[in-house]
Amino acid sequence: AQLVESGGGLVQPGGSRRLSCAGSGFTFSNHVMSWYRQAPGKERELVAYISVGSSTHYADSVKGRFTISRDNGKSTVYLQMNSVKSEDTAVYFCNARRLSTTYWGQGTQVTVSS
């Protein structure tokens, strides 16, 4: 199984960015898909997840600014980031989970700076 994130980079404060995560080697549609992030010197934290039935959950810090979505036909999960702030700077990781099985991507760096 493999998860490959893309879309990271430098974003200006107040700007937007869309992250993508493509899955392969497992049945994407029956896994809960999540985005986590880890800032320097901090623990990895949950940003958002989307269930098999496409219910969503967001961390309070990103609620109303970020949107998670999935395209099972493309085995891809997205994170649309709007109105980004400096505190959104982190490595963003994709996660796939079903029962006791978890897969992680390698991460993509998002830096918010002018």
C-alpha cells in the first residue's frame, strides 16, 4: 500500500492551496482518510478526516477554512486550504485507516509566509 501527497509549497498569508493524496495498493473506498500535520517542535495533530460515507470532521483550528473531500474513483483525498495563516505551516501527512490497519504518506511541506 502507498500514499503519495502532493501540492505543498510556499503560500502567502490569506492565500489558498490544495493538497492531494493518491492511494494505491489497497481498497481506497473502504478506508477512513485523514490529514494530519506536524509543525517544528510540535506533535503530529489531526487536521481533518472523511469517513467512508463522506462525513467530515475538522480540528477547531481549521474549521471554516479547510475542506476535506475524497474521490474514490481516483483513489484520492484532497485538502483545500483557504485563508491560511502562519500557524498552518507544517508538514502535512495523509493517513488511511480501516480497523487496525493504518497507512501513512511521506508528507508534504506547507509554508505560510510573505
